[in-house]
Amino acid sequence: MNRRQKAVGYHHESMMGGGKIVEVIDPPDSRGIYRAKVSVNGIEKIPVSTFFQRIGTELKFLMQLTKLMKINALLTVNQVYMQEGLLRV
């Protein structure tokens, strides 16, 4: 939840915290990326979230993401996430 009490975030299952996947909208594609409806503390997040295949621990995921962000410093987080096969291990 952000300061405006809007449901935000959640793009990897290991980071769910107060979030919950309510419904998978699109099954995983060739990169393992899928879309799902999410609720955060009982409030539905709009729009749906993109998720990445489970690649192990949250730490491993964050380390991989940090490495990719350094390589692609000019890209936004979403652009890095969506590149072909980027988060596959």
C-alpha cells in the first residue's frame, strides 16, 4: 500500500508480504512472465501485475535484478523485466 492507500507493487511471488494472487489472467509466456490480479491487504491492485517465474529465493531474484539494472542503467525497471528471457536462471 502506498501513502494514498492504493495497492501497488508485487511482481514476484516471493515478495508477496500482504499481497495475494487472486487470479492468473495470462499463463506464463516463453520467458516465464505471466499476468495476474493481485490484492494487497484485501484491496485489489489496478492494473494487473506482471509476474516472473519462480527463480529461487528473493535474494537471488534481487541480486539478478540489481546486476541487470547496472548493465542497463538507462532502462526502467519494467523495461528490464520485460526483455527476452532476462530473469531466467
